Amino acid sequence: MVWAGVCYNQKLVLHVIESRMNSGFYCNMLEILHKSFFEQNSNNDFVF
């Protein structure tokens, strides 16, 4: 449950950065990190 809040906050922060820089690099990198985390965690339902 703690990780869910961290992931959500990071996604918001990186979304703001992406909006300011007008680039999808950070969001794409975040999605890769999320996918790699999901592969190692069976409790991914709490994140989204």
C-alpha cells in the first residue's frame, strides 16, 4: 500500500515535468519502471 502512494506521486511529478518540457521521455521511462516492478510484485492491483 505504501508503494502505491509512491508510484502515484512519482507519476504526477513526472507528468508535470513532461508537460513543461513537452516530451514523453519521462512518462515512458516511468512506465518501464512500473512494468519491471509488476513483474516482481503480485500485488500490482493496489498501484492502479
